[in-house]
Amino acid sequence: MKRPLAYITAAWRGESATDTECAVHYCRMAYEAGFSPICPILYLPLFLNDAVPEEHKSGIDMGRDMLRRSHVLVVCGGEVDEDVKNDIAVAKRLNITATTLDGILTVNQQGKDNV
């Protein structure tokens, strides 16, 4: 069965190790809920230097392209910052469903209860 693409976003703290740990956790949960998670923060910093303006812009553009190809935007964590608000606005403009991680986990669990 083909898994729908889920773009993972959160209010990242700017601390590489903490952000990576959270992103891995969120992606695992989305995967277990039946999605193929896409989370740019897990790999773009491996080859892009955010301190270089051109590379920073390239990272934003690549992230938007990944969101554009996704079936759902999954907002994770308890906070919403400007980047998350921007992701939500882009998803809305592109008619991509936006939900929370808790939302997809709740729906997934209800589906299992009814089987």
C-alpha cells in the first residue's frame, strides 16, 4: 500500500541535537500512523549552510517544494512560530490538509478500534 506523504513541521529551537531528536520522533510517529514523513530539518542542514543567504533561500525553496508535493502538513509540538505559520499558510493556499500529530494519531487509533 502506498503511504501518503506527510510534511513534518514544528517550532524548531535552533539546537541541532534537540531538533534532530524531536524530528526523528515526530517522523517515527507519522510513519507508524501510515504516512511517509518528509522532514527537511533532518537532512538539509547536512549539506546547506544556513548562514549563507543563498543557501538559506535554497533551503526554504526546497522545503516549500517538498510541502507542495505532500498530501498533508503535520504540525508537531506544542508551539507555533512564524515558520510553522508560514507552512500552514502555504498548505492552505495549495489546498493541502493541515493537522496536528495528535490529530493523525487519534484518527489512526480510531481506525484500529473499528477493525
